[in-house]
Amino acid sequence: RRPLDLPASLLSSVGSIADKLKVGSLRIFAGLAGMEVLMKEPETTTYQYLSSKQGLSDDIIDKFFRPFYRGIYLAELENQSSRMFSFVFKMLADGSACLPESGMGEITRQMAEGLEDDIRLNCPVAKVEPGKVTLNSGEEIEASYIVCATDGKTASEILKGQGKKEIPCPDDRRSLCYYYSIDGPAPMQEPILFLNGEAVTHDTPVNNVAFLTNVNPSLAPAGKSLASVTVVDPQKSAEELEPQVRKQMAKWFGSGAEKWNLLKTYPISGAQPGQTPPNTFEKDLQICDGVWCCGDHMDTPTLNGALRTGVKTADEVAMARGLKRKAILEKALARLK
């Protein structure tokens, strides 16, 4: 993407020149290969794929691939699918990473705007079965077509006993995000992701940092910058970790980090379904008569997987409704004859 940076990349201390040539070859292959080809490759862990199949050294794996993909899939390379590595690697080879101008919440807001029926919030569901949804309050809602669009753990609980196969409860992938306000410009001006190429420890818990206003200045008031700092699989509370996080930021970006203003923390449990091999990424979305389930746990653990299952579920529900209406119409026409 940035040819002028090639000499500096080749001479950097992250990996050998041989490593970088192998990564370049892999990038060319990923750009040319279709997704069907990549997803049919034998599945192994991402670490085994990079080390054994691609022949990359532990130096480049630990300093680049490990923190980068740990930030994406919220797990170590040993607990990531090689197919998911290939998926993201191809996506980054084909296109650019980006942020919605109004934030990630804009995706759900736009989806909600297209719904004609009312949206009821704060109504936990206890059970889903054909033709009926039972809320925790005991209220029952009848429906001919029901779509369960939740995280995997919740889906496995409220759909228990429905269909021939149970919805599996995926391993939990957790993250912790700190947002800091910075007076003036960010310490680094490039729109890039900063990775922890050292081992994640008690004293260095941060996996990656991004200065979001370098991408979208409207995310902060004039004269301010916004930093997003991520800890993967935190072992302590946000409050307990924050002193170590701030100390690490001061080591990376200078003593000015000690004056960053903590705006908010987001501890996120169930941020993503686990994908330790072996996996079945394309699952049957119809659970039983009149009940479907969609979400990233039913496909690839990505936004793409979640949205794709939503589209496929909508298509299947529309087809089921059409077939049902056709059957009713044919019966009515038969009576008229």
C-alpha cells in the first residue's frame, strides 16, 4: 500500500528479510486466491500455519502477527483458526481498514431505522420455541417466524431443547477498552495501529493502541485527541489495571501520557465467540419449524459473519413465508374448483 515505506520495512528489526519476503509472497497469494480456496485449506492453528506451513520465524510471529491477530480475535495464535487468519489477511490485502464516521453504533442504528414494528428494550427472553417467545417476566409472545439474533451463550440457553442439534456455547473471548482524552494533538500523527511486540505481562497488559482522531478528527472536540487502548483477556478489573496501562503508555509515548484524561472503560465479556480448531463456520440457521438463529457464532467470528447470517436468515424466512402463502393459496383455489 505504501511503496515508499518498503526500504524501512525491509531494514526494520521485526523479522528477517527472508521473513518479509515470505510475507510478501503470502500477500500476493491471498490477493489472487478466492475465498473458497482459502476456506478449503486444511484447518490448523494460526501459529502452526505461520510457523510450519509458511516457515516464518518466531521473531516476526511474536512481534507482529501475535499482537495484531490477538487484537482481532482476542485470543492467542494457538487458539485461532488458520482459516480465520487467511480470511482477515485476504480482507486486508484486498481493501483498507476503516471506522464508521459516526462510530460502530451507527451500524445498529441504521438497521433499527428500517424496522416498521416496535423495538422493545430491556425485555430478557427466557425461552424460544416454535410459535412462541417467553420473556423472563412470564409474558408470552406468539409469532409465526422467530429469529434469535444474540450471542452464542444466550442462544444456547434460550434455544435449549429445540431442533435436532443443540446450539453450542462458544468459548468466551473478552477484552477491555480504555478511552483517553488528550489535550492537543496525539503523540503520534499517523493513522496506524500500535502493537505490543513484547510479551503481555502484569506490567505491560496493553495489546494495542490507536489514536482514533488521526482517522476521524470529529471524534473529539477541537483541540483534543482521542486514544483507544485495548487489553485482551484481562485478568483484573479495569480499575486495578489502569495504573499499569497508564505506566505502559508513558513508556511508549512519553511522560505526557500521565496527564491523559480517562473518559470511560468498556469491559466486554462475550466480545467474540471462540474459534479454537476444529470449526464448522457455516452452520444451519434454521433450528426448527419457524425458528432461526443468526450471529457470528453461527458463521465466522467477524462482523462479516454476523451480517452474512442475518442476510441469509432473512432470505430463508422470506422463502418460508412465500411457500406457506403459496400452500394456503393453492388450498383456497382447490376449494373454489
